[in-house]
Amino acid sequence: MDTNLFERFAPVIRSLAAAELAGATTLTAKLSLAHDGDIEVCYAPFEYINTQARVVIVGITPGRTQMINAIKEARQQLDRGANTVSALAAAKRTGAFSGAMRPNLVGLLDCVGVNRWLGIRTCDELFGLAAHLVQTTSVLRNPVFVRGENYNGTPNMTRHPFLRTQLLTHFGEDAKALPKAVFVPLGDKVAEALHFVADQGLLDHSRILDGLPHPSGANAERIAYFLGRKSRSALSVKTNADKLDMARDGMTRKLLALA
């Protein structure tokens, strides 16, 4: 785990005013890491790697809210005199897949057998007693903003040179540190990025469990069908049942093969 960025930004984090910790516009300028045209990357303390993790849950990039929450936690840890590793671990844990998304994520992971592969009753334990088995991260580890808004996958990170460097440099470190873990991408754009990283030799394609519907509430129908709570005949035309069936079956088989 490379802590150079945290050590560089720790004095900045300690000096932030209350308004900046609440999200004032000057926060972005103080945390700026790099920019390219309309794209800006800001620092957030998300570099902690749980080297015991056997499953890695991968989002696209931290949003502004996640960035602020992590900075607040890091500030509290620094004010208490915590060491670098402890401060980074605490910042990483803050808000990880909390709220309404978490039950959906747990249900999807259990459905394909991640809990059985890990030897736990349910993947809900990953956010409690079995937290040592999970790493939460993003393919773009540091928050990315496009014209001031949270990055949503456009421009494509595997084709844009600036974003591709961010992907391979930081997420590549996570992948190399966790060679025996399985990686669960949340969304098609994250899955594409993971397979791109695997093409570079940093990750084994067989350990990418892609195909889960994104666990957000906006995907309620896809999640319900994937979990067997809604019949094919009751689906709207927007939901591709065949694609979901193939994804569920493929993920289950992949986990059985790894076991």
C-alpha cells in the first residue's frame, strides 16, 4: 500500500476549515491531484488495501459525498493522533455501500454463491464480523469530476489517455495486491474496465464476476428478476431476462470452478 499521497495531503486535511469539510467549493482546489481539460481528479484517502480480502466489490469512482465523508473521517483520525494505516482504514470503511444499496448487494452476492465460496452464512457479514474478507474500491480510486459533476463513465476510461493512466496506476495497485480475490464489478462500465486491466496482465479474467445488476434502487426490476422475486412474464420490455439468466448462471459456474 503506497501512502505517499496521504502523507502529502495530510497537512492539507488538517488545515481544512469547517466550511470546506462541509463541501465548500475551495475544497476541490485544495485536493486537486491532476486535470485534463474538463476532467479533474481530486485526492480522497481511499488507498487502504485489505490484503486478506477474498472478494473485492468495485464501483466506478467515489462521488463528491464519499470524498467529503472520507476526508472528514481522516481528519478526525488525524486529530486523535491515529497513524497513517489506521487513518486510511477508517476512512475507507466510512459509508461503504451503506443505505438502501447494501441489502440489494448482499442479496445479489448470496444469490450467485459468494457467501458459500467464502464460507459465511450471508454476505451481510462482510459489513460486520467478516469485514476482513472484503475490499471495497473503485476502478478510478480517486474522485473524478467532469465539468464539476461526478464522473459517470463518459468519456470511456479505457480509451481516454488521462483516465486510463488513473485506472492502471491506482486500481492496478489494488489488483496486484489481491491476486487470489474475486472482483465483483458494479455495472457494465466497471466490468469493461476490469477486463481491460486483465488484458494488461494485472488481473486474471477468471476472477472477474461480472453480470450482476447494479444494486441501486433504479435497477429494482432487474434485481427482483435476478433474485427470483419476479417472474419473466411480469417483466417490462426494458429488462432482458436472457442476459440476466446467462449472467447468473455464468457467475455461479465461475465460483464453483474457483472453489
